Amino acid sequence: MPQDAQLVYDRIRQEVGARAGRLWDVSLALHRAPETAFEEREAARLLSGELEREGFGVERGVAGLPTAFTGRAGNGDGPCVALLMEYDALPRLGHACGHNLIAAAGLGAALAVRGALGEVPGSLLAVGTPAEERGGGKVVQVDAGLFEGVDAALMFHPGVHSWSWAPLTASAQIRVAFHGRAAHPTGNPTEGVDALGALIQLFNTLGVLDRRLPAGSHVQGIVTDGGRATNIVPEYAEGLFGLRGATTAALEDLVEELRRCAEGVALATRTRVEVTGVGGRYEHFRASDVLSELFAGHLERAGVALSEPVPGVYLGSSDIGNVSTRVPAIHPFVAIMGSEASDHTPEFAEAAAGPEGRRVMLAAAEALACTAADVLLRRDVSERAWAGHREKAAAGL
């Protein structure tokens, strides 16, 4: 490092400590007033305002998303680090995924890096990413080119495990619609073509398929339109299917498998079928080993130890995957409850405003800031991170 490493880390710790009360107030303010996907107006205003007050150049509404923003600091001469903030809540459950802690930690890390370094070499971005739970703001931001030129994308996620990287799968929402012909089941039954019967047959076919899927792949569906009356053979039926794959390539294979199954059912039932994607697809998460190792070391110095994920356990999907397949990224999980618990529950929402949530948020802010400083001040870090990223991409990981 051009500057003494330990001196920089000590300054960052002091900067986070000086802002601890303020960061916790921000976290609690988000928790008290949860806003769901693309409705996070007050959250975006609060977080972007905090950055602006500390000298970041703030652009709001980035990538065409009203509740997205970017804060920027630095001289632009060197690596570029993006600290990511999520702040959308779950319907009826509030911050049961702990996004209030993610936002406060990302904010704290950005402010601490700028405060500790003064003139930031390179570029430091604090990126507000809305709608992770539904819609995927990061997917839109990636497609808009927001992460072009970024050398490291850093965030953490509260959870019930403390794992150095996130086993997150690729996912897609697929709508399947069958078109048949309406008929009265007693008046003219032979003239009917039962669209609902075709959809039910697809569910049965997918049940057989599900038993031979590889680890990390999964299909789950619901009926979204099953007809209008019991005395009419349905001419239209529709289902929505959630698909997951351990890798983006595995997901693509599964989407094609679903399509083949639907077309086979349509042929057998003399219906017509339409298979369409709904929203953007989440790609699998590609962890940067170089950056993950640095973060884990910094977090351990802050009093929290991380381990490798349990093999074969997957923790859902996230739009961070779309970022991680473009640039080196981290998304460690840090526990605020025991492994017997679960997120997306009222109990987790309560923990996200509790003392362990506060402790983890501050430790994560410090570790994120120290990792960002490593990238900004040591050219070899981004070079090694990119080399590892390209190696995994070539291997399809």
C-alpha cells in the first residue's frame, strides 16, 4: 500500500466508530418505514442525502429508476470500487431480509473510506440499488452500463449463517399459457379443448422432471388463471413458474426443458401454448475469492468470524448475481440470528432492529471499507481479482 495499511485500517475504524450512532439511526429509520420494490422514495432520499452532506457528488434516478442513485468521490485516477446498498422491504413483513442493515453498512463504508483517505485515489461509488426482492434494480443498472469500469462491487447480507461467500442460484420467472376451446361439459363436451387440463398435465410432467434435476436446480409453479366457471371447459389457463439453477447455464437448460415439456403437453392435448419470460433473469453469484478473503480477514479483526458455506446448501437468488458475472464482487452472509432461524420471517425483521443487527452492521461497514481501501490503494488487488474472475468465467463457474 502507498499508505501504511494498519494506519489506514485504524482510521477507518475510527471513522465508523464516530458515525456509529448516526448509522444506526439511519438503519432504524429505514426499518420503521419499510418501502417495497420501486417505492423506496424516502429511503433513497435519506441515503442519498447523507452522502451529499459529506461531499459525494450524487446523481438520482440513475438507469431510469426513480429510487436509484449513485454517490461518487475520488480523483478518477486508479481503480473503481462500488459499495452497494439495498433498501427495499418485503410486503407485510417489512425488513425481514435486513436490507436496512445492508443500506446502513454500505453508507457507513463509503463515508468511512472517504473520511479516512481524504482525497480518494481512483473512484469510489456508493450505489443505491432498489427492488432486490422483486424486479431486480441491479439487473436494470447492469443493462444500463452502470457497472462499466468498476473493479470491485462490495456488499454484505445479514442472515442466519456467517459465510464468506454466497451460494446464490440463477433464477427466472416463466409464464406458460395454454389456449383451448370453451364448451359446456354436458351440452357439447366433445367440442371442448381443456386448457386447464393441459396446465394440470404440465404440473404433473414437471413433478417427474423435478426428481431428476441436478443439485441447485428447482421448479415451483402456481396457477394464475384456471378458468371462470365450473360448468365451462376452460379455453384459457395460465401458470407462473419459478425456476432456479446452480449456474446461469443450468438455468438456461432448465428453461428449455420447461419449454419442451409445455410444447409436448400442448401437442398431446391439442392446445396451443405460449411460453414467455417475466421480468429480468437473475444470474448465479460468482464470488471473487481475492476480495472475499480480504473481507473475511477484516471482519474477523472486527470480531466476526466467517466460514465456507455448507456444501449443497443454496440461499436463493439475488440480482447481485448479474453484477458478479460482469465484475469481481462479494456478497458474504453474516449471521444476526442462529442457524435454526430463517430470514423472511417476523422474527428476522425484529432482529434487524436489534442489538446483534447493530453489531453486525457496524462490523460489516468497517470490513467493507477496509476492503474498498485495499482495492483503491493496492493495484495488485484489482489485478488479482480480475484474473480470478476471468478464470471462473472460463470454467463456467
